[in-house]
Amino acid sequence: MVWDIGVFEIMEGTYWKGFLHFHLKGKKLNGEWTLRRSAQRGKNAWTLEKAGTNRHALWAKKDDSSALSGRTMAEIAKARDREWQSNRKPKAVGKHA
């Protein structure tokens, strides 16, 4: 499933310092957001928070649908028309010596 698709603009901060304030314009998520690293929970623990004035919740129906196809996870699983394979060998690009 492609959960959302769109563009972003960084407003301030850097992720390697543990804080990032950015604007999203997607099919599902729009507006300002902050991403903060949680020092108490460890190096890879982050919190995503909605910022600014537009803070309405995401609809459950919208949360469970693909931004590209509109199908739910259950519909995608039932159709079984797309399946990601992590064990595929990379395709050769050009000729190798």
C-alpha cells in the first residue's frame, strides 16, 4: 500500500539533531508537522506531532486506504495482485566485464 503521496518543505531543524519542523502537502496529510527524537526512549525513538492551527484528526476510512488505488489493506490482501519480494536478485544494468 502507498499510504500517502505528496511533497514536503522543511521549515526548520535537521533530523540528525533530533528536531524537524516541516510542511506536508499530500493526499492524506496536509499542514505543519514536527518530528522529535525522544532521548528517554533511545536513539531511534521519534514522535510525530501535528503543529499549527489545522489539527483535525484523520478519518479511519482514509487511514486504511491506498493513496494511489483507494483500496483498503483487506482488499489489497484479498486481490493478491501485487506482492513485494525482498529475496529477488538485482537486475543487471549494462554489461559487466
